[in-house]
Amino acid sequence: MWRRVTAPQLLQTDTTDSYGMKPILIFGVEAIAGTYFSSPTNIFAPASTPARSIFDLSLLVLAVTGAIFLVVFTLLVYAVSKFRRRTDDAQEPAQVYGSNQIELAWTVIPILIVAALFMATARVIADTEKVTAPKNSIAVIAIGHQFWWEFRYPGLGVAAVNELHVPLSEPAYATPTFITLLSADTDHSFWVPRLAGKTDLIPNHPNEMWIDPHETGVFLGQCAQFCGVQHAKMLLRVYVQPRSEFDRWVEEQKQPARLSTDPSEGQRIFESTACINCHNVAGTPANGSFGPDLTHLMSRDTIAAGAAANTPANLRLWIRNPNAIKPGSLMPAMQMSDHDLDAICAYLETLR
Ligand code: HEC
Ligand SMILES: [Cu+2]
């Protein structure tokens, strides 16, 4: 239905066609963007279909508004220089009162332009939203917490924290990831600019989105909705892996924590402290769910939703005083002695 209304050639935004026939301008912009702004959150370097659709649409909007700017600015400069005040100006210039043609033109043309941009936008929204999950897609439930992310894979029986792992989706054999967005507390927003637009995580209102990354690598993002003091450090990391690597990761996450039969001192301290009311370590008495699951803590590159690299020093600092890394974090400083802290850290470092 949308297809019929967008007649002008200019509005060729169909995201599937645009791979084949792309105006020179777009190639140029993409090349420049790719070379000069290779930031991991670059909105001009889409690596997944929804992000690509938004990118193509934004180029169309930029082209149309850029053309309007050029026309208006040129006319303005012309009028300002041609009709500037001259010292030898004795009489008034000719006075023109009202012109139906001009009034009509500058009412109707902008309406047409806005209508066309509206149609193009509506088409991208419809094309992105109407997609239903194919059989070989990966289902993920993303739950926003103040200020970290929980990812559950109901079909695979695993879960992840802050670092979402998804398989590469090859054009020949698409394996997109469909994400259901939920929230445990307040509004959050899932935004990984190179993969898709923003979608909010709203309590009691499940939202859906999908990505089909065409490139492997780590894609960065961030909670894009102000959800509390540490919203700015609620970062997102999406690991796009070749299928075999992704499957290996799933197998590793399925394993329970590798624990020795004789619990270490650190494990005993951990299990006799309030830590276990908030954290889960599969196969141990620790089964809290207020904070991130720590069963495979060491398999993550970062801690505290990307706020710090997962190094022994940062881990120790985090447990001694979470506010030193993330002021306003909802994990309390537990006031532990240096001895207990070292023991707990040694234990946590065995959770692979
Ligand atoms: C009141 C609940 C609570 C208690 C008690 C608590 N934590 Fe946490 N913990 C959290 C929350 C919430 C986070 C996530 C903070 C964030 O990223 O904003 C967290 C994060 C962590 C992380 C980082 C995990 C990751 O992958 O990002 C570690 C490690 C951790 N806690 C260890 C501990 C240890 C050890 C103790 C006991 C000494 C403890 N926690 C006690 C709530 C708690
Ligand atoms: Cu948030």
C-alpha cells in the first residue's frame, strides 16, 4: 500500500532495493562516513537491516532538506545583495501586495514535501515492524534493571549479563535475533546504533525488536532513556559471532559453575554474606536475582554494565566500593576487611 503512494523517483528508499541500485551520492557519503567516523556507535555505518533502513531514510531526509536549504539560502543571498540599500536610492521600490500564485506555491510545495517524507518514514517503520520471526531466529528476552542488562535465551536455556551474544546473520542463511524487551523497574531503552534504532523497555508493556548483524565484532550501545542516576553508565555490548563460536559460547554458559568439592575460604565468606541475597551462582546456595548472575562472571570482558574492564583490580575496587566505579549503583558497599575482600575476589575469579 505504501509503495503505490510514493511515486517520485527521489523517494526510492525501499531498503531491499537500495542494495542493488544506489545513487552515487549515497556511496560517497558511506565511504566518507566509514573512513572518518569509524566510532563503534557510528549511526552512519549500519551493520544490520533495521539500522540500514534508518540510515537510508536519513540520507533521503538529509538530501531533501539539504536541497531546500540550498534553494532558500541562494534566494536569500540573491535578494540581500540585489535589493540592498543604495545611497543613490531616491524613491521607494515597487510595492507588491499579495500574489495568489506565490502564496499557493509556498503552501502547497511544503505540504507535498512533508507528505512525501511522512510516507517514506511510515514505510520504513512498517517494513521494520511487520517482520515476524523466522524459524531459525534466536529469541532473546532483554530485561532492563537499574543500571544493568539481563538477557535470557528461552530457546537455548542460557542467560547473559550486559554482554549480549548473537550469531552472525549471513544473507544466504539469515539467523536474526528477535528481542523481547521487558523492564524490572523503570523505563530503559535498548540502543545499539549500528544494529537498530532505539526501542524502550517499559514495565508491564513488552516491546519487540530485531537485529540481523551482517558483520562479526563487538557493537556498542547504551541505555537511551534516563532511568536514574547511573543511566549514563548502563552500557550495552553486543558480540556478533560466527555460528560455531556462538554455539560454543552457549555450551559454556550452560555449564554450572566449576566448583571444587571443598569450598574455598572466599566461597564460604561469599555464601555467609548478603551477596547471595542479590546474586546467583548456579549450583550453590547463592540464588538472588536482584543483581547480575555471577555463575560465569569471568566470561565477561567488563563488569558493571561496561563501566569497567573485568580485571582483578577493578573487581576488587567494585566490591570494596561500587560507587567508586558507578556512583549511585544499587549494589551496597559491604564494608569488608581487606582479608575477606581478597578471599572473595579469589573465589569470584574462579567463576568462569
Ligand atoms: C542489595 C543487593 C546486592 C548485594 C547485597 C550485593 N550486590 Fe553485587 N550487584 C548488585 C547489583 C544491583 C549489581 C549491578 C550494578 C550495576 O551494574 O549497576 C551488582 C553487581 C555486582 C558485580 C558485577 C557483575 C557484572 O557482571 O557486572 C559483582 C562482581 C558483584 N556485584 C559482586 C558482589 C559481591 C561479592 C557481593 C557481596 C560482598 C555483592 N555483590 C553484594 C546488587 C548487590
Ligand atoms: Cu536504563
